[in-house]
Amino acid sequence: MALLSGIRVISFNHFLMGPMGIQYLADLGADVIAVEPIEGAFQRKWSGADKTVDGQSMLFLCGNRNKRSVALDLKSPAGREIARKLVDGADVMAENFRPGVIEKLGLGYDTVKTSNPRIVYASASGYGSDGPYVERPGQDLMIQALSGLAAITGSVVDGARAVGVSAVDHHGAALLALGILAALVGRVASGTGCRVDVNLLSAAIDLQAESFTTYFNGVRPGTVRQPRHLATWYHPAPYGIYPTKDGHIAISMGSLKALGEALDEAELAATSERDIFVRRDEIAARVAARVAGQTTSALERTLTEHGVWNAPVNDYVAVEADPQVRHNGTFVTLPGATGAPITLVAHPNRYDGKAPEVRIPPQPLGAQTTEVLTELGYSDAEIRGFARTGAIRG
């Protein structure tokens, strides 16, 4: 996939949001050079479920395909010199250090744009580049708590609850890629780059745009936690997830008349559509009582026949086996950099019907350091000298 062919991105990113956001650009053909410290970035050292494949962490495998790896000691004069040379020839520089750190390394925006005015300079942070929280560590769970996401995910019965994935990191990654692409398009007309700032707190609130818009306009609710069985505080009944005889089923949209007929619940079928909000707890309870004794597959058939939108609640085994997921090629298995097979979540979009391929599996630390320094014009002797002093690792 060569949509971004000719675009060079220098990525000083760690954790999840930054690496994943830049991975989208790498998938689309950008030449992404991931610069890490010589001991490796955080994503190589922490792994979900404490799992590794040939020493490769799950966090690293998640967001580092289609990138070349360069390891530099940015605290050394030689490391900083190499980094500046990389950035001076780049279209995009992206970083997610805490605010102020990158400036101390001589790679702040004001410095970089002086020598490369066409640079698109993307900074990702927890809370923003300034403000009262600027010194706080920014991490997905804490942002879920601060942003209200944990509150609306929780129920009135059980209280607040975190989303089951790093949802803010993932959404922030998409916004980071979006911001960079917008700045690159703008550069075509202006001839100059700009600074793009993305932060997790704003990303988490953006993820709740429908909920916050409903909350702020008109009468505010007493709580934003989910009623029993229902999926959100602002949807009517029966919109929610209900236990079945052998699992759970999501019941989305459809008339109460159709739902009542499907569930053989005459009173539900006779309930006015005007009551789907004011009587939603009662409606949800009636639905729950009716579906509890039926199997998920039987409910799927009956509800579908009556035009009620529904879906089984799949666990990961079922997701992997789902025919649409398989048709979409959502999961891709390939040999990793060590030779061991790895399974990744593919790029989510299609372009002219095709998905971007994995050209480069996530690479060992510094695998392309020599290659990239040679491209910058350094001699073999200079590269060996950098290695001897510890300024690089390859």
C-alpha cells in the first residue's frame, strides 16, 4: 500500500497511543523510523497477560509493524546529532514524551521548525501541552476515570467500571494519525508544516461525544450510569444486553410490538412506543425475564424473523470464528522477526478493496540502525565509532 509513499516519519514514541497512531501511517506506505533508547522503549518491556513470543511483548507487537528500528542514546551528543539529522530530512516528527522532555533533548518544535519549516510536528500527551495537569502521568485507566468513561460504563447496580480495553489509547491513536494527515494535506497548499497536539483526556471525552451532547442539552439526568440491562444511560428500552440460557444477547432496535410478539409477551407488545424512555426499567425487566430461559441461537432466529435487531455476545473464541470477521481478514498470521508466527489485528480500512499488507513485522531493537545511518551519509567507521561509545545500538 503506497498511499503515503515518499513520506518519512521519525517516531519518538512509547507506550501504546503513539506507536499505534504512527503504525497507521506505516501501514499506508510511509517510511517510519522508530527511534528508541538503546535499552528499548517501554512497549518492549511490558506485556499483556505476561505473555511473550521469543521475547517479544504483546504491547510491542500491537503497534510496531511496518517500521524500521533505530536505537539511539539521546542523552549523548552523538545521539542527539543523529536525531537532529533524521528530523531535518523528515516530513513528520512524532513524540509522546511528557511535556518539556523533548525540548531538553534539543528536539522541541521551535528548534525543529527553524531548520525544517515543512515539518509536521505531532505531540501526544496525557492532558495537553500545558495546564494544571501537565506534570501528571497520563495513562489509559486514569484517563477513563477522569473523563467520565468509567462512570458511564458502570451500572447503577455495580458502580463505575473500566472499559475492557485501552479504549482511550486506541481512539487517541486514530486521532493522532488523523491530525498528522490533515497537517500534511494543509502543507500542500501552505508549503509549511504545523504542530499537531493530541491528548488522551480530550480523546476520551471525544469518544463520548454523543453522551456528553445529550447530557449538556436540556434537563440533565440524575445519573449517567447504565440502568440494569440497558447499554447506556441515554438510550431507551430494550437497548441493552440480556442473559440467556447459554450466554448473552444484545437487543438493539425494533418496535415494542415486534419484540413483544417475538418473545410472546402480550403486555410488552401492547406498550406504547411513547413509553420507551419513561418505562424503560420495567420494559427491560420484562425482556430479561423472557429471554433468560431461551438459548441465544433460538433468540437470534426469532428476533430476526420479527425484524428486531440483535446479536450474540461473542467471546474471543467466537469472534475468531465469526464468518464476517474471517471474510474481512481482520486477523493476520505471519512469521515474526524471530521466525515464530505472530497473529496481529490487521489495518482496519480497505483502499480500492485492498488492505495494507504487513511489509515489515515488528523489528528487533535497532535492527535498521546501521541501514538508516548509512542513508544519512555516515561512514562505516563513524557508525562503528558510535557503537563503541554507546550512542547507538544495532
